[in-house]
Amino acid sequence: MAALDTTQMREGVDRETVETVRSMAGSYKHGWETEIEMEFAPKGLNEDIVRLISEKNGEPEWLLEWRLDAYRRWLTMESPDWAMLDIPMIDYQEQYYYAKPKSMVDKPKSLDEVDPKLLETYAKLGIPLKEQAILAGVEGAGEERKVAVDAVFDSVSVGTTFKKELEAAGVIFCSISEAVQDHPELVKKYLGSVVPQNDNYFAALNSAVFSDGSFVYIPAGVKCPMELSTYFRINAENTGQFERTLIVAEKGSHVSYLEGCTAPKRDTNQLHAAVVEIVVLEDAEVKYSTVQNWFPGDEDGKGGIYNFVTKRADCREARAKVMWTQVETGSAITWKYPSCILRGDDSQGEFYSIAIANNWQQADTGTKMVHLGKNTRSRIVSKGISAGHAQNTYRGLVSMHPKARDSRNYTQCDSLLIGDKCGAHTVPYIEVRNASSRVEHEATTSKVDDDQLFYCRSRGMDEEEAVALVVNGFCKEVLQELPMEFAMEAQALVAISLEGSVG
Amino acid sequence: MMPRAKLMQQKRDAAAELLSARPLPEGGVWARAARKAAVERLQAMGLPSKRDEYWRYTDPRRLTAADVENADQVDTSDEVPIFEAFDRVKLVFVDGVFDAQASDAPELAGVEICTLAEAARADLHWARDAFGVLEARGQDPVPRPLASLNTAYATEGLLIRVTGKAEKPISLIYRRSAANADAMTHHVIRLEPGAELTLLEDGPVAARYNQVTEIDLAETAVLNHVRAQGRDHARAGATHLFARLGAQAQFKSFTLSANGALTRNEGVIWLDGAEGSAHIAGATVGDGAFHHDDTVFINHAAPRCESRQVFKKVLRHGAVGVFQGKILVDQVAQLTDGYQISQSLLLDEDAQFLAKPELEIYADDVKCSHGSTSGEIDQNQLFYLRARGVSESDAKMLLVLAFLAEALEEIADPDLAEDLRSRLEAWLKRRA
């Protein structure tokens, strides 16, 4: 455990604690692999691969052209270098861009026909693909809650639960490949309307090669009868995952969407470049929660997912509301800025984030709040925790355009450092172009409070538990914004992610 | 978007063009070496570009253009010159050129003063260890090409070495004469262990100016720096303060800015010795075609140091205020106390405030915070004063002054602070 060997021992930590921590370190719980026969597209990236992916998904001509356009733009673009990330050279020709379990070649008509191995995979992850009332692990949750799940395995969606019940409410929840077939007019209207093909390097790559993802459409006035969830699993080696999610909330509708992701432990790095687009119309409300737990690499920094994600919500009409909540604990490198375009008057954007970087992880994450409409509101609460040799950066933009009169932003960024080999950074951009808007930004950086630790230790907690408790307290403002199932998972994750960081 | 390599090439080409049009000034061994090294730095980094992240909010073209725009002068004969009431050694520059006739004799116990022009002729000078040296260090982590340009070409400036406690302030007065003068001044201030000095600067300098001040504070030295950037509307200027602090050294720098079409004030501070303290502050009043940029970088490179950045801006009629501040805490700089606040009061809908307050922290046992706010005058505060019979204009004036006061409090000498406060009040009244 390199992090512990080189990190200076703090006073008051006995050898035993360090040993216990050492034995627990690297306990990423989802690092196993499913052995399953896969069908791969040839390695590498070129126009033929783009055509192949489009063909495999049986896409119409316009979408193929759209992809090719994105690919050609991508070729002219450069990988962004402004984040505080040390990104090794990525050989885009050494990746597979399409991997599909063989059993999925003939698309199963219902969940009962899905390969049991795939179902087992999700069961093991705690996401059973059956229509059960609640997610596993939440007992005594009080009222019965339903969660519909779309499960994406490498490049394809293996199944979506509760489809019928959702259909009855008018809600469309399916994989984006199905949506292209069944609801082409909606996809054509909204795809790329929030994140254009050439938005950035990774979005262009995604636009060219995205294979699957989720599509959500909530009709006007409908409150989605249950939480919707997508679970992303990368399984195959040397395979990138490029999912695309599109959520459209019509006037007065309401939806809460959850996203989770894991990947096996491997020595090599894997690429994940996703795009999430959310369109929120008049009086609609979308809540998007993520627990990102991609394999972070081992304690020496070997392996792990490179997570380059573009997420953006467009509050297109008056009083639209969007809320991003993210718990970022995984990935070797995270480059992710879920954003809100507050175009409609009185629209609202919120961003709550916990980013934990341990061992050799690097995270550069934050949000953009672009205020265009009058009387728009935004709130940012970001909690960054760095441990081991990790670097953790909050990067955010708050922009008040001249016409965004009487708007309001409040930003709070707190960073916590555990150990003297890590870094915590804050890079906010604040652009105020009218006087009637109020913008407030606060940021603090500190270490885990000695008094709080002492208090916990003197009540019999070991150092590891005490740190986990203090950190959970530090994150509380964000954790309480998560839907309950996620909040519990996230709380446990916070503790696991910090294993091996004390010493 | 332009590829990065192409942008870099454009910047280097622009630097090469500028360098080829201007031969380096003559000088003795040390000055020639320093200038040559600066040219090499400039060739490598190129001229600044609006596309640079570092120039995101301020367009540097006017500062590097071949031609200098004419800048009208404000007639200040109706006001008492700034710092008038203080006994000080006055050293006068006209359009950036030292004017010995107009200056006091450069004599003060415990202080050596000589001009750069004179020192550069010699082959050896104490300033060799600082001139261009701190500027070169300041090129990391971001290039500051205007400062290298200055080191290469500046022939005017003062080299001040302080060995004791100076009994009165040294006051640099910058007057203008020509409508389109392009001034480049480079000062080096060195304080030996335990030395103390108050350095005052005021005046509009020139139609365009590029100033570099390199400050080297040995352990326990104390430097108080108060600067007033005068009232001329159309001038454009870039200033760089590079300051290195030894153990327990103290540096306080305050800048009052009013008007000027374009001002970029950069401060680069290194806390190299334990328990050093640096306070950088600024109060800015901007009106109309006014663009003011404060860019500050504070590097905590030793334990138990303290730093404060306090920047306040009052803006109206399309004035633009920029603040880019960064606190970098090295891994060794445990027990750092870093504080940064940047606030703007926007008096009407046209004003803009653009800020990028950054923290970059590699030590765990630190206390660092920053805050940034922007908004209009608080209606509740205004109502409170109006309800007590204060007229609307007086109430606003009171609130604006109260807002700026936190920055003025960073001036060590209360008499100097009061001098600037009353000046500010007079300026605001004239505009109201």
C-alpha cells in the first residue's frame, strides 16, 4: 500500500490502525468481471466503425450522417488541456468502440429472455432486473417505492423494467437505440439540441460512436409514477463506453432519474465518454442523481476508468427546474461539469456534488450555471475530499448575462484534505454582466478537524471510522439531496472510498 | 477553435516582430545579460493573446500594439496633489523618464537610491541579483510576457536599497506631458534584514505604460506600499509587482484606481520564509469606458505564513472590473492562513464584474478561504439611511465608501488611509 508507506504517520495513530486500514485497502467491491461471450466491432476508430455502429443499431440515414459529421469535426479538434488533470496520451485506435454480449444479438423481447448471466451480473451489483418494489439493500424503507431500471452493459441496453406501467402513464423510458426506432421524431427533435456535436472533444467523440444509453420522455403534466434509473456497467476489456442519455420533460412534468456505474478491476485504463442532455420545458422539474463508482485504479494508480462526461440541462421555458446531484467516488480521472442553461424566466438550477479522490485519482469536476432568463436562480454546493496522492479540483462557472436581471446565485465550495500528499483546488469563474443580479461565492479548504476526530476517538471509534463519520458530516448537505436509496449507498461509498487514506 | 500549436506560433511571431523592430538598449555587463535573458523568455512565450486563458477577461492588444493611442489629460489643478501633507522624498518621472530637476535630492539615511539608467552603465551592481530575476521566476506557472518585455527594454526606473529604518517615505510621482508617450519603467527595491520603508506612488504615468517593480524583502524587513493610479480617462497601463518575502518579512501593498481606459495590475508574491505576511489590496472606482483588471498570485512556499487579498470595486456606466486571484499553497507550507475576498458593487445595469478566484492547495493543515460577491446597493441599507433623513445621494455615497473601506483598512498608516479616503470621497462627489 504505497499511499500508506509514504504518507507520514500522524501523531496519535497507532500501528494497528494503519495495519487494519492496510488490510482493507483497495476494497473496490465491484471489480469482478462477468465471463460472457461478446461480439466486438474491429478495434480502432474510423468512418467505417461509425457506419458499423449505426448499422448495428439499425439507424436511419439522418442519424448516420449526424454521426459522421460529428466524427469529422472530432478529427479537427484537440483534447482539452485546461483541467488540472495529468491525462496520459490516449490511443483512440487501441480501443473497441462496440461490444455486445452475443446473447443480445437477437434482441430479447422481454426480461425473461435476457441471458441469465447478465441478470446475475446486475443482481450481484445490487440491481436486480426484475420488477421489484425497491432496490436491494433498503429495508424498512417505509412506503413502497418503485424504481424502473434501464441496464446498459458495455455498448448495449440489456433491458428496461416496469415499461408497461410507465407506458400507462404516458412515460417513455427505453434505451436510446429503441427510441431511435420507436420515437424517431422525438429523438431527431432533441438529440444534440442541448449538447451539439462539436460542443467539445469528448462530446464530439460520443456523438460519433455512442452505442446506447437511456431515453426518457415525460409528457405534459405527468408526474413520473416512479423513479427512473440507468445502471451502466463496463465489462469487456479495452472497450470504451459511450452512452448517450436524452431526457425530455414536457410542460409541467416531473421526473427523478438515477444513474449508477461500475466496472471491473483491470491494469489498463478504459475510456468512458458520455453525453447527457436534458430538455426541461415550462414548469417541468427534473432531478438527476449520479453515483459514479467506476473502478478508480488500484492503490498504486494502476488501471481505472477515464471518465470524460458532458452533462447539460437546458431549462428552455419559464419556471423550469433542474437539479443535479452527484457523488463522484470512482474513476482514475474524472472530467465532468453537469451544467444548467437557465434560459426560461424564473427557471432554477441546482448542483450538489461530493467528489472524493483517494490514492492516485484525479478529479476535475464542477458545474456551469448560465443565467440567460430574468429572475433565474441557481445554487451550487460542492464538497471535495482529497486523500492519498489524489488531486481534486472544483471548476465552475456562474454567468449572469445582461438580460438575466434580478437573478441570483449562491455557491459554496468546501474542500477537505486528508494527508499531506494530496491536493485540493478551486477554480471558479464568476461573470456578472448586470447589476440587479446577486452572486455570492464562498470557498474554504481545511483538514479534518482534530477536535471532531478526538471527540469520536474518545468515544471508542477507531481512526478510520472517525474520519468516515466526520467526512459524512462534511458531505451531509449534499447527501440529503439524494433520493433515499442512493443516499444510503453514497454514505457507504464515502467510507469505502476513503479506506486506506488515514495514516 | 484555433489549434494550440498555431496560437503559440502566432504569439511567437508577434513577439519576434516586436523584437526585430527594437534594438536592445546599450548597457554594462549585468544589464546586457539580464536583457538578453528577458528577450529569450519573450521569444519562447510570445506576446499575450486574447485567446490565452490568462487574458480571458482583458484584451491585451492595446498594451502591445505598435502605436500608442492619444490619451487626453484630466486637469487636476483644482485638487490638492495626493500625499501632499506628508513629509517624503519626492522623485519625479515625466512620461516615464526620471526628472532629476523636479525631484528632491535622492538622499535618505539608510537608503541608497540610484537610477536604472546610471546603474545599467556599470558592469556590476547589487541590483543584478534581483533585476529580471524575480520577473523570470514569475513566469511560472503562467507566462507574463509584458514583464519580460519590460526587463528587456526599460531604461528608466529606480534601484532602491534599504539597510535601516527609513525615516520618511519615498514617493514616486508620475507626471504626464506628451499625449501619446509610451513609458516603460522598472524599479528594484531591496530591503536588507530588519529594514523598513514606506513607498508611495501616484500619478497617471503616461498615455501607455508598462511598469515592473521587483521587491526583495530579506527576513524581518517591512515594506508598506501605497499606490494611487490617477484620474486620466484614456490611458492604458500594465503593472507587475514581483515580491519575494524572507522569514517574518511583511509586505503590504494597496492600490487605489480611478479611471483609465485599461489597467492591468498584476501582483506576484512568494512567501519564501516562515511566518511572512503579505497583504495585497485594492479599491477601484470605475466609470464609463473603464476596464480594470487585478490579477494576483500568492505562493505560500514556507510554513506559518499569512496572506490577505482584499479587492473592492465600484462600477457603473459600462465599466468592467476583473479580478483573478490565486493562492497556491506548497506541500511544505503547513499552517498557512490564506484569505481572499473580491467584491463588486454595480451601480447600474451596464457595469460588469468578472472574477476567477482560485485556490490551489497541496498542504493539509491549512486554513484557506475565499469569497466573491457582486450585486447592487443593498436596498435595505439605503432605506435605513433614508428613513433617518439622509438624502438619497448622500446615503449612496456613504454606502459606497463603507463598501470600499475594507480595502482601505489594509493600509498600515491611518493618516495615509484617511488621505486616500477623502480623495475618493471628493472624486465620487464630483461625479455624483
